[in-house]
Amino acid sequence: MILFGPDRRAVEAAIDRLEGRAPAAPAIDETATYGEIYGVLAGAEIAALLPEEDGLRRLFREAAGAIELHVDASGDVAIAADVAGPDAAKVRDLGRSLGAAIALARLQAKARGEAELAEVLGWARVEPRGDRFGLELALPRDFLERTLGPACRRRRAPAPEAIGAPPGPATDAAP
């Protein structure tokens, strides 16, 4: 383990917390530690992932302070994000804009014949929650098996060399 800090005192304080000589507050409140994946993301980090041209990047940067994320993959995959920020009106505007962007993207996917994308976007929803909003996406197991199953099966299949076939053009081709 390597520790960094602004000075020696900060590093020693971190060591004391690690070794139990000083109290340490959890990084994430225990009530927020559910699901197989969870954490808190900065709105600015999510904004950096979005395209600039549709305006959502600017809205995320201005409105979203913290985004609490939870993923439950015990059967179907459920992804839930709770978005909050210092200005409730801007957060509400962001939620409405995100909901509209999802609806528009779904219509565009249908128009382009991208049925799987349209299907995924149909399972996404934005839910207002007062001064925050939730973004939820459910991916049914049968959909995941249908769309990702062939790739997973190819990846799990042993290489021809592993089952005794000599390497060469006939065995190097993908199924």
C-alpha cells in the first residue's frame, strides 16, 4: 500500500486511521452500500463522458453535485442513480432534460432500425424526487442472454489449440 498526502502529518493521520488508533468515518454511508456495485460519482466526471453538442454536458456540470450509483446484478440487471446538487431548480431541469433526451434517443433508434437500443432505452426512466431525481434502467436477464450470450459463449469456448487441434488457417477462423 502506498499513501500520499499533502504533508507528513496527513500521512501519519491516515496510518492511524488504518491501524485503528484514530476514528475513521466510512467513505460511503452504510445505508448506501447495497447492490453488487455501488458508489458516489461526481457530476463533473459524468459530464465529461457526455457529448457537448446536446447541452447535457453543460447541464450536468452546472446541476449535478453527487450521483449515487447502485447496480444489482443478482438476476436481471438493475441500475439506479440518484442525482442531487446544490441548486434544486437546476437539478429538476437536468432531470427533465435527461428524460427528454432518453425519449428522443429511443425514437431515433427506432427510426434507424436499431431495435435493441430502442428496447434498452424503453426500460430507462427518470423519476423526479423533489430536489433530486432518480435515473433507473432495468435490463431483463432474457434480453442480456439474447444480446450478449453469443459473445460470452465464444469467449468461454476453449481455443482450438487447447483441445488438440493444430494451429492453422482452418482453426484460426472465428465461428
